[in-house]
Amino acid sequence: MRPTFRRSFLAALVTCVSAYGSASNSTDDPILTEAVNTFECQCGFSEFLTIPHVNITAREEAVKCSSYKLIDARGTSEPQGVSMMFYPMIRNILANISDGVSLPVEYPAGPDQNTTTGEVFVLDIIKEGVEHCPNQNYALFGYSQGASLILKVLNQLNHRSLSRVQSVILFGNPYRVPGKLSSVNETGQRDFNASVGMFAESAIAAGGNATIPQLSKEMDRSGITLDYCLAGDGVCSYNSACPCQIPASHLSYGLVDTVQSTAFEHVVSQLGSHQIPVILKA
């Protein structure tokens, strides 16, 4: 399957998942409900993630002082570069707020889920910025394994560094738990879903010795973070009845307009009060 056709197919699939997902919340018809749940469990084409990625800002420019840095952590198996899930949003932010750069996290993003080198990368970038770039702020983005990475980074930042983080966006967070003010659905509205993420489910089942990376209570209540989970994404909303290794919805964040637009608006509103905006259509 050629990449262009693959993207078109997934875009159509996202539209269908969204439409059927909305219907499942508004009907008591058991036949329709079963069809909806079955459709939402459709498996994604994992090779979609391996399409070559690119940087938006040249690395030599991205590491210099700027007004703000957009740091994104890609998901498992995504090649080095800007995550496909954040690419449209990042391009739009850079076009609408001046003097910013994009800097993808450099780490393996391997199947072993080891995020240590990526955590060090982000911590070092922010530490150096605090020391040498006094007016530089940050927006942190994490998809799937990258969401785990960003959660771990936030729990290691000191108060001075954390004060520079103006926005956090998570997509498909495998450690998502219910009851968080920061949890939102595909339209950016508060998500009251009681299910938990795939890794959170495993950690809970393992008992008290397992750790579940989480936002601090202060960060969760600050309004800085939006933690998105699409309907049918079994990574951030675990469903034991779904056999898919990667549900189609988990691959769809970069294709869903409401996700990209509401996340964009949130980042711009958070960074905009600290930056000089350029008046362009979002």
C-alpha cells in the first residue's frame, strides 16, 4: 500500500470512527451499539508510524535561544523527527506566533519503552535554557510512549524550570487514569471516561510495586495540560475485548481536525500571553 493511499484510508477511517463513536453515546439499540463497539476495535496499520519523519526547524537553529521551544516526543517505532501526530499543529503554531522553534526529542522510541535518554534530553534543554535564555518558554508534547516520557520529565523539573513550561499536550497516553481535570476528548472537552490506559491497567494489576507516571495535582489543575484520548483508542482507554495491538484510533491524532485545532488554540493561548503574536488565520 502506497503512503498516499494509506493516509487517505486512515483519514476516512477516523471520520467513520468519530461518527460511529458519537452515535454509540446517543442510542440504546443493542445491535447498533454492538456494531459501533466492533468498529471502534478495528486495528490500525502499524507501518503507518514508520513513514520517514522530518524536522521543521533545523537542529542547529532549534537549540539556540528563542522566545519559545516546541518540544515533541514521538511514539513507539516512529522515526526520529517531529511526530506525525503533532506535525500539523506545530507548523500552525510556528506560523502564528513569532520567534519560536520546533525541537523533537532525541531518543530511541523503541519497543522496550525505555525513555531515559529522552528524559535527559528534555531536562538538559530546559536546564540550559533557564540558565542561558532568560526569556525562553516551552510547550511540551508527547504521543503514546512520548506521553510517558513527558510525564516523567514533568515530575523531575524543579520549580524554576517548571515555571517556564506554558503548555503540555498529550495524545494517546498509556498511563491515563480517570478523574483528571486535564483529561479531554477529541473536541477538547472534559472527558469523564472511567477507563484507564493500557500501562496504567497493567501497573494496577501488578500491585503496589508498580509506578504510574502522573501529573502532579498542581499541574493537573493548572489548566496548562490537555490529555487527549480518542474514542476507541485502547492505548489510553484500555479495552480487554479488543485484540488489536494498535487500534486505528491510536494512529489518528494527527488526522482529526478537532484534536489539532483545539490543541493549537490551547498552546497559542498559553504561549500568546508571553509572546508577540503574528495575525494569521489558524
